[in-house]
Amino acid sequence: MSNPLNPENLDPRTKKQKIDSLAAQSGGTGVLTVDDAGHIEESGGVSLIASAWKRLRRNPVFLLGAGITLLFILLAIFAPLIAPHDPTKGLLLDKVRPQSNPVPGPEAGFPLGADTSGRDVLSRLIVGSRQTLVVGVFATLFGLAGGLSLGVLAGAFGGWVDSLVMRVVDVMLSIPSLLLAVSIAALAQQPSQWTVIIAIATVQIPIFARLLRGSMLAQRSSDHVLAARALGVKKSAIVFRHMLPNSLGPVIVQATLVIAGAIIDAAALSFLGLGNPDDRQPEWGQMLGAAQSQIFDNPALAVWPAVCIIVVALGFTLMGESLREALDPKSRR
């Protein structure tokens, strides 16, 4: 004879009432009934950019890097207004004595003193930030443009085009970046700011080309690209409307990191005398090279531009690394 109290013999409605009563007896402010079980509230989707920004604004490393970068950009833009003196005028030239006092020390109105020509060091550092920013940004933009061209060719066509482009990129990557930049800058008959920009941009081209090529090869086998091909969409439209936009994320992140390297390389070329020889347009690397003769007696002339280069490069690096971590699903925390 069957037991009427056995749960298997209970009527379904009785089972439901028993489960609801047990849930009510378990305590808690809200009672979850059987009808509510499995119900999920709908919520709107979050884009990759919105999700990345949500993490970045709580990341102290990103905030520090972004703060340094923003301060540097504002300083470069408003440098002529912020500089207390004209960086080209030797206002303390009468105090320069090659034998006893070649570098006037700090005094009222000149907190960092003057250089061997009596020019205010603080004003030259502030105005020099503009030249440093121009070199870093334009070198990165030119390198990005060249890298995008080669990366699109290699990633979109494949085959012998991919092989040819990648062999050229491999040859460029086999040469140390600074040595390649020095070789290109040394070819110019008259060193200038633009020779530095072209030299650094050429060094950055293979980095962007290889990165974009890898991203586009991954996009070639994606579902939306295969669907577009099946629908008969033109190859140019597939490349520029579907593959390229979805491959630019890692390239843009790399660009923020490249700016830091471009600033350091530009300072190195100017230090070696391959930059703009006109010291009436101050630049941090140029100031660092000019301080060589006073490195033991007055090291502050070299310390200040070196500190500026290090801090700005650190700001771009921290911001770029945080962006890469936020946009890369494999490294999200």
C-alpha cells in the first residue's frame, strides 16, 4: 500500500504549496516562490569601451598616468604664457664668469638658475615641453600611418603580399631601433626637428604593421567576415568596414606606449647632436646634450631635463599599460 506522505505520491499543487511553506519558514525578508524560481531580470548590455572605462576610472595607476599626461599636454599648449621669462634671452649673462661662475645659481625670479648663456632654465624647460610633445606626437602619427598601410596590405590580402611585407618588417625589426634611428637621422645634410621625427617614425612602422597584421588575420576567420563574404560583399568593404575597425583597438593602445618611446628616442638623438641645432628653440634632449660640459660642476643642468623626460615617459607608459589591461579580456582583473 502506498504511503500518502511520500513526496512522490503528493499532488503537484500540494508539492508547490509545501515548497512555498518551507521557503517562508526559512526566514529572510523576501520569499521566493516556485513561480519566481528561474526568473532573471533583464538588463542592458555594456559595450567594451564602457566596461573598460568603468575599470579605468577606479584604477589608480591609470589615473596617475593620465594626470601626468594631461598636465604635460596643458603645459606644452600654454608654455609661452606660463614661462616666466623669454627662454632665448640671456637675462643673467652679466653674472656668467667662465672661470669662477659659469652657471648662475638660483635667485629671486630664477628658481632653477640659468645656463652658461644666462638663460632661465625653468623657462627653457617649460617651452621645451612643446617641442618634445610635437616630436613625440608627430613621430607616432607618421609611424602609425605607415604601419597601418603595411598591416592592411599584409592582413587583407595574405599570400605573397603578406610574405613580402613581413620580410621587410622582419629586416627592420632585426636592427636595433636606436641604431636605425641614428642611421636615418645621420643621412640628413642639415639636422633638424623633422629629421628626428622621420627617423623615429620609420623605427615605429614595423611595430604597428606587425600588430595590425596579427589582428586582421584573426578577423579574417571571424563569423561576421565569413557572413559578409557569403553575402557577396566587396573585398574592399569587408576590409575597411568590418576587419580594420575591429582591429584598431590594440594598435591605438600601442600608440600610447610608443609615444613614451618616441620621446626618449628624440631626446637621445638630440643628445647625440642629430636634432635641431638651433638652441633658440629649446628641447629637453638638446638641453641634456648641452649640459655635458657642466655635468660634474653643475649637474643640475642635466638633472632637470632628464627628470622631465623620465616623468613624461612614465605617464604615457602607465596610461598605455592600463588601457591595454582594460581592453584585453585575457588580462582583466
